[in-house]
Amino acid sequence: MIKPPISPIPLPEAETYTENWRNFNTTTMLGAEPLSGYLANAFTFDLADVTALMAESGINQVRIYFGYDSPEPNAGTPLPMKVMLVGVDAQGNDMIDLSPEATTSGIYDFAVPCPSYCDANSPLSS
């Protein structure tokens, strides 16, 4: 797999991407509710947690998984969306400890969703 070069994208491009996401989520319905009740606009990660994940032996990349905290999420409750980070080795494998005696899984859920934890002044969230 060829990875694109690492470089920031221009602000207008990022604004377009996030605006498209918000518009899609507010105009697309899941039953009688807009998707915005189920999908976050962004997640905030504490740097100390990310640093701890990056310190795992053999980590080459990070993979992000999405989930819900319930098999049938309800838009009327706090945002049910979850995001989990997993270290990935040089061969592209998730670094999850599957052994029965494992005290940790290698799967991290330390993200805080937006909405509720958002930057109201950012051009990416307004």
C-alpha cells in the first residue's frame, strides 16, 4: 500500500470536508431521527493517552474503529458513538492481546465526542 505524503491540508479543504459531514448528518434520516443524533462530528483525544498507545512495543501505525455503546443506539440519549484506537504492527496486524491471561487488550477508548466537547470557535465545527 502506498501512503500519501504526510502534510497538513489547507483550511478551506478541511472546512469543506467537515461542513459536508455535518450537512449529511443533519439531512440524512435514520427513521424519524437525523444521523447527527448517532454520529459524532469529531473526537478529542488526551495527548497522554495517545502517547501511552504510541509507546507500545512494535507499533507502526494506529487503526481507528467505530462503534456504538448499544446494539440499538437511541438518538435521545447522550451520543452513543464510540471510537477505539488499536496499535498496528509493521505487517498491518492489530496489536490486540487475545491470550486468556491478558490483563489489557491493547484496545483504547479514551476519546470524547463532539458534540458535547467541541471548540465552538473553530471554523471546522461551525
